[in-house]
Amino acid sequence: MFTVMSEAKRKRVFSGIQPTGNIHIGNYLGAIRHWASSQVGFDNIFCIVDLHAITTSQDPRMLRTRIRQAATLLFAAGIDPRLSAVFVQSHVSAHAELAWILNCLIPMGWMQRMTQFKEKSQKQKERVLVGLFDYPALMAADILLYETDLVPVGEDQKQHLELTRDVAQRFNSTYGLTFKLPEPVIPRKGARIMGLDDPTKKMSKSGSRPGHAVYLLDSPEEIRSKIMGATTDSLREIHFDKGRPALHNLLVIYELFTGLRRAEIEARFKGKGYIDLKRDLAEVIIEGLRPVQQRYRELTMDAAYIDSLLVGGVSKVRPIAEKTLLIVKEKIGLR
Ligand code: AMP
Ligand code: TRP
């Protein structure tokens, strides 16, 4: 009786990650780590968003590899298939279908305000695709299909979550209560890890310079070389100061990997220089990633196992998505 009650009350968590580029410590500290650490007591769904990935050009062979790699990394980082469903977005056609329906409710003006689109389209100019513009509608569909309560994401996704709530409200007020309004869950620290080469830009998978990001699968040598080469300022004292963004970023990464308090970290580096901090930081990251990399290597030896987990994941979530889509179609008169 008790378990049935608590199951019924369990909140649903939904989040997604794009299988593009290499997954980096920004993704880990801002999102994946939290997904893994708060699975118990929630009903969790994590989606490899391959349809979002194709909003920028992808090599088909590479994309296929990266979808499986992203899934493997999630399990390696501690996502437990007994507690969480992991699946590939394009395996549930309801995502694309609901996105289309939402397109027909979202005013152009809302989409034109999306800063992620503005930033990305500035870089790509006329090559920018309609799909990239429409990205937030697909993301709203992802979330709304599953009666999601909580969406744990990094800071950069906050605006997309607001749009999701807005379109859900618009649907509800037009057609009657249908969608639950999801809440973003953004970590207090680490929600925006910055590039090692440029602390004014968030660490991203598309950062082209080799020293931009530490990837979860980087070797100890690569991690040392990237951290030693990270940008810093010309001041000396090591303490947490938002006005010194490069140093602040390194210290936040240190803080999150060690779990130490800020005062302890500052005491540890009192009278020391950047070289000491960087040397220590590299080792802290190497140690922090070691278990993830170890588990990743074990899991890649059994591709059939990962496939079976993805099949298990999709078979749990597909009925939920299809049920929601059917209700939506009935409400708007498509059925
Ligand atoms: P993406 O790489 O865009 O698929 O992002 C996957 C998750 O990682 C999302 O929840 C993002 O908000 C989060 N994320 C991406 N980049 C960063 C970053 N530099 N710092 C913190 N979180 C991030
Ligand atoms: N847009 C998210 C990102 O780039 C990925 C994503 C797609 C997502 N659909 C989602 C995140 C639904 C949370 C919920 O990080």
C-alpha cells in the first residue's frame, strides 16, 4: 500500500542531451551529474535528442556513433536503468508530431526572442536552417508529452523552458486543461561552465579550439594540457571573485569536483600561484572522471547491452507519449 501511494505521487523528471560533438564537463557539472544523483524517489526519463541534433548539419555515420556514445556515457555517469528510462528521441514519432501541432500555436514573435537561436544563427548566417529556428517547439513537445514536473538543465535552457510553459498555457487556455506546467531545475553552482580558452563564452560542444573544453573521455594527458593552457588573468591572489571570470571558472570546477567549501579551497591555495592551482585541478578532474571513463570502457565492450537498455527505455516511454498525443489530437479536432 505504502509503495503504491508513493509511486503515484512520484514526480516525473525529464531532460535531454544532444548527441553532437563531445560531451564535456559543462554538460556533466551542469546537468548529467544531477540527473544521476537525484534519481531515487523520482520517475526519470532521459532523452538522446537526435532530432535536435540534425538542426545543424551532421555526418550520418558520425551521428549514428554519437547517439550510442551519448547513451553509453549517461549510463557510465551513473544513470541507472532500473530507476530511469533512457531512449532516443526519433524512436518515438509522437515528438515530431506534437512539435508540429505546437508550431501552429506558437507566434513567430516568441521564437524570434530566443537568444540561443540568435547566437547560433549569427555564427551560421544564411546557412541557418528552419529546424534550428523551430528547435524550442520540439523541445516543448519532448517535455509536454510526458506530464513532466521537473526539467533539470543548465542555465542556457531556461528561456526554452519558459517558452514551453507559455505554449502549454496557451494550449490549456484554448482547448482546456491538458498539459502540466513543468518547472526548470537549474543548479545553484555549475549551471554555466565557461570555455577554458575564453571565460566570456559558455563551454560548448561546438567550441572549435582544442583547449576550449575538457571532454568526459579525454585522457589524463589531454586534461593536463588543456587545464595548464587555460586562460587566466595577470593578478596573483587565488580567491573566488566573479570579476575575474577565468579564475572563477577554474575554481568553480575545482569546487564541484572536490565538494570542498570555498574557504577551504582558498586556504589551500593561499600564497600559491596559478600553476599550483592548475596542476591540482587537472588531477582533481582526472580523478573525478576516472570512474565514469572506467565504466564507459566496460559498457562499450557490450554494445548489445546498451541497445537492450535503449529498447527497454523506449518501450516504457512510448505508451505515455502516444497517450498524450491522442488526447491532444482529440482536443483540437483531429480525431
Ligand atoms: P547540450 O550539450 O546542449 O545537449 O546540453 C545538455 C545539457 O548540458 C543541458 O542541460 C545544458 O543546459 C547543459 N549544459 C550545456 N553546456 C553547459 C555549460 N557550459 N555549463 C553548464 N551546463 C551546460
Ligand atoms: N535543448 C537541450 C540542450 O541543448 C536539449 C533538450 C532537448 C532538452 N529536449 C529537451 C532538455 C527537453 C530538457 C528537456 O541542452
